[in-house]
Amino acid sequence: MTTTIIDHLPSRILHINGIEHLFFSGTSYLGMGHQAQFRAALMEGMVQYGTVFSASRNNNLQLKIYEEAENFIAHWAGSEAALTVSSGLAAGQLAVQYLSNQRIILAPSTHPAIWQPNAPPQYLGQNFAEFSERIIEVAHETTESLTIATNAIDPLRGENIDFSWVKNLPKDKNITLLLDDSHCIGITGTEGGGIFSKIKNDIGSDSQVRLIVIASLAKAVGIPGGVILSDSNTIATIRQMPLFVGASPIVPAYLFAFLKAQPVYNLARERLQMNIKQFKNSIQPSTHLAISSLPNYPVFFTSQSKLFSFLLNHKILISSFSYPKPTDPPLTRIILSALHSEADIAFLVEKLNHLNTIV
């Protein structure tokens, strides 16, 4: 696909060579970068905390906004504790390094953030159905410490991940579940808290299985940073790791804005769900275009990559690029955000409903 270069932050629209296009791409699901109250709160946070905190989080001088935000996030997600870091990738690699003395098994399509460094990914199974069958057998047979790593959902293909197997994990073995919740946190779960509470309930209080969830906050939450969620002892240990101690923290002004703008997040989640409902209720079944999606989720996948050029001819830009390797076939998706208006979605649906040939 042709790469488009722009010099502005896209919202519901963007300009390509001076021509206005509707924008149905990106992972800013709640559109926080364009929410006026969030931006005002961010400016207020920068007045109080500056543009960056140039010190280790374990310095003898610490900012209380980190503890305030982490306590809020832990309660929001349903975990004992939370630790914020500079990116979702940093969160994933901290967790992987913490678990480096364990055998790590990857589910299919697990995000590179929770791959082991310098080790090519070796997935258990070709798909999640096969993985779900095999992982229980492996878990019961293992005599060593084991980490099972997987995405919380597959946002690229609009597919859910069945976690029913979690309830069948042996309760008396040293097993860790490491989940990447980057594309869920902020929009799914109770008040957008993501997957932690659900999986924790599935594990059960009588199990030794440990849960660690990592996430990028740069998607729905709209903050350039990441978070690790787990029990208090695990978070306390990770906090003392050199990789955390030696790293710059998340910019504190963003955490200030995150806390202050919670009403904005709530309204944006409501708006996003309205947009998803409008799109699903308006689009007509077509023999020419197969679209897959998850309930109440803003990503719609199609295997027909020519949809990209078809919609671009109608001044609509959707997502289509090779992932994760440049030699892979393009992943083509329509992505809704809280910024889209009813008219935007109606225009998109009109073009899709009048698609009368295979694209």
C-alpha cells in the first residue's frame, strides 16, 4: 500500500495533498488527542509538573502523582497493584525479563512486546483453537516454572480469544499468565478497565496461577506510556529491577490529565459504543465483502485488501499495511473512533452498501 505522509494529527478527518478525507484508521479509539477538556487538563499538568520528570522513579525525590495514578489504575483494572512505565513495549519487556527464569510459551500472534529478546517467536499451535487444546496438556505435564503469554484479543483480525481454558489450568503449579491488554484497556471491561478482573476471576482464589497484564496506554487511553498490573509482591519486585530503576518514567503531566479527565473518558466510551452500534445496524450483508468484528469493539477486519483503494477513491482512508513483517500480506481494517459523527459513519456505510462488485 502507498504510504501517506501528513504534518498534522488526524482526527475524524485528515488532509492529503490539501484534500479532505475521512479517517477510519489508527488506534486512538477514544480520540483523546482531540478532546478539548483532556488537552486543557494536560496543559494544566505541564504547568504543575513540566514537560518531563528527569529522574529515576526510585530517586530519593519522588512525585506523588505516580502513586496516585497507579493506585487509581489498579483499582480501575481490578488488580492489587500497578506500575506505570514509559511505553507498552517497556512494560512488556520488563515483565519478560522478570520471568526470564521460566519457560515461556507463546500463543499464536502474541505481540512482540512480550517476546523474549533475541529469540524468534515459537508459537504453540497454528491458531487459538489448537492452542487452547494443547496448552492445558502442556501445563499439566510440566515440571518446571511456566509462563503462558498471549494477547487479550486479536485486534488485527477482529477475533476474540477464548480464555475458557484458564479455568482448567493446574492450581498447584508455578504458572504465570502474561497478557497484553493494549487494545482493550480503556474501552472494554468495567468502565474500560480491561481484561484483568475477568481473568483473575477465571483463575480463582484457590489457585497458585499468577496473573500479569501489561498494556500500552497510548491507544484508547491516549497517554504515551505503559502499565504493568499484578499482585503487590510482583509489582514491588519489578520496581527494583535495574531496567525500571534506570529508565525515565512516564511524563507526569499525562497522568495528571488522565486522572482529571475521567468524565471525558466516560463520555468518549459512550460515544464510541454509539458509533459501533450505528455502523453494525446500518451495514448490509454483502456477498462481495466479508467483514469480521467483535461485539462492542471498533475494529472491522476484511481479507479483501482492495477495499483500501476503493474507499480511498471516495476520500476515505482506512488501515491497510503488512504486519508484523513487511513481507506479510496487508491487514485491512476499518477502525471507528469516538470522534466520528453520525454523518461520517453514514457516508462510509453508503459506500460499502453500494459495493456491487468484488473489490
